[in-house]
Amino acid sequence: MTPEPNSMARFFGTNGAEESLARLDVDAVPRHVAIIMDGNGRWATKRNLPRLAGHRAGAKAIRETIAASIELGIEVLTIYSFSSENWNRSREEVSGLMTLFVEVLSRELDNLQKMNVRVRVAGRLEGLPRATAAAFENCVENTADNTVLTLVVALNYGGRQEIVDAVRALSQDITAGSMSTEQIDEDAISSRLYTAGLPDPDLLIRTSGELRISNFLLWQIAYSEIVVTDTLWPDFNRVSLLESVIEFQSRNRRFGGR
């Protein structure tokens, strides 16, 4: 869906984004944007707050980014919410995050419905506390028919883990006789990833200035453009996303060609 200029001016205009909007090519907006949401802990530490306060502030940034994605006409937004390595954090922080997921989903479900957002989960739900998994399952089920934006929540997710799961699925199909090894190609692998059926990310954004991929979408970002911003995730807003999209549009995507 092509963004409507007057609507975008109203949405972004109060944030001093007039110059950025003038540089936006509404016909070249990335279909799929993926975000490594980094910096919640540092945001909280700078304010002498507990880390969970940073995660709560980060949840508000997610709401803002969803709305901005819809306004820009982005079709898929993937957010890195909790990695398979994040279980190594303190028990208090992990427990608080799992409770926060339930709280946010309960509060935001009606809003997601109003915005026509479909929710998908990328990762292993079976490894989560039952209440957290149930909250996500309920959200996925209730938003399944929504069509404006697909929000993919990478949860208990690891890129290597995802590829392992895809290989296991292929092995099971070969053992069952439903496919042969000669039929294994890139499409066969892609169709067994957590993101099956979705376009690969055009743009990967990482906040907080860190220059790492952090085991995120290792297969899918083969040709993604990467934008790194020093902004800590809780401070990321609609204008931050707009400026990242404009940076994306300045790139010459050659996909390995000259």
C-alpha cells in the first residue's frame, strides 16, 4: 500500500520531520523491516532505574514503531524481542520480561486489532513459561485475519537454532519419503524457516550503536541493507524509523552484481 502524503505529513509533522519527509520516496519503501531492539538496559542504567524499567519503555517504542510502519506502508515488521541466549540473564530480569510480555499483549491486543496488525511468532514457544506462550498463542490466533501489517515477534529465537529446526524438518520429510535430497534447494529451506511465506528483510536496523548481528535472521538477511543508529531502543520513535528508511533508500542494492 502506497503511503498517502497528507496523512504522513500529519503523522510525522509534529516531530519536526518536514525535511525528512521531503526526501522520502513513497514508492521505494522497504517491504520488510527487521529491528534488533538494543539498549533497554543502558537506557535504564543512565536513569538509575532497574533494567525492567528499560524494557517497559522499550514496549512503548514498539507501539510507536508499529504505527509508523503502517503509515509508511511497510508490509512486515520483525522485532527481536528475546533471544535464545537471553536465558543467561538474571532470573529476576527474565521472569520480569516474561510477565511483561503477558501484560503488554493483554493491553495491546485491541489496539492491534484496530490497526489491522497480524502477529506471528518466530522461535520456540514450547520453551517459554506457559502463561507467556498462551498469551502469544492467543494474540496470533485473534489477529490471524488482519492484513495491513504483519508483526513478527522473534521470541526465544536464535538464527542458528532456526536453521537447525529447518534441517530437522527437511530430514523428517526425506525420511517420510515426501521429498528427496535432490529436491533440497534454497526455497525448500526458506519454506521451513520460522518466517516461511514472508519476504526477506530489505532493511535491518540495529539500535544502540552496536555492530553485531547477534544471531538474528542469519539466513534471511543475506542481502539486507543494515542501518545502525546510536539511539537506545526506548528513544527510537516514528522519526527514527522514517530516517532509517530514507537511509535505506540512499543505498544502491546490487545483490552481488556490479
